Amino acid sequence: MTIDIQLEFDGAAVLLPVRAQPKSSKNRIEGIHDGRLKVCVTQAPEKGKANKALLKVIKDGLQLKRSQIELYKGETAGLKVFRITDISPDELRNKIQDALEHSG
């Protein structure tokens, strides 16, 4: 299975494009949608609640440390970019693949 996701590497971190799906029935990594990681969260998008939940779902789902991940772009948009440090694009792609295989 090939992970068709548009990862960018800025020399220090990998930029992970995410399509957020707030007010979902459960918190989970749903799959890849238009080159972005689709992440569902139960929180509504108000006062940053959904962003916090997204961050936690991505962190747990991809087995990252909290210090490795931050919301980089799209604070109030459905399309977001998370910045992930201490990892190569290939390592991140492998973690995404693992998460998708285990979420089924």
C-alpha cells in the first residue's frame, strides 16, 4: 500500500497536511484524502478545542512525543498543517501507514 500524502520537509521538520473532520462520532485517523491525512475528532471547532483534540489523535495515532508536534498553519481552517520534528519524511510515512493499517 502506497501512502499518497504530500509531505514537505523544511530541513528541520516534516510538514504534515491534515484535513480535519470535527464533530465526528469518534477520534481517529480516517485515511488519506486529496493528499492529506484525514483526522476525525469528536470536539466542535470552538476555542481551539478541536485543534487540541486533533493534535492528540495525531500524536497518539502516529506514536509521536508531544514535544515533536505543533499546529503550524490553519488554526481556524478545515485544512491544517502540523509541523513534526525529529523525524524524516520516510519515517513519518511509515508511521502513517502503520496507523492506517491498524485503524481498519
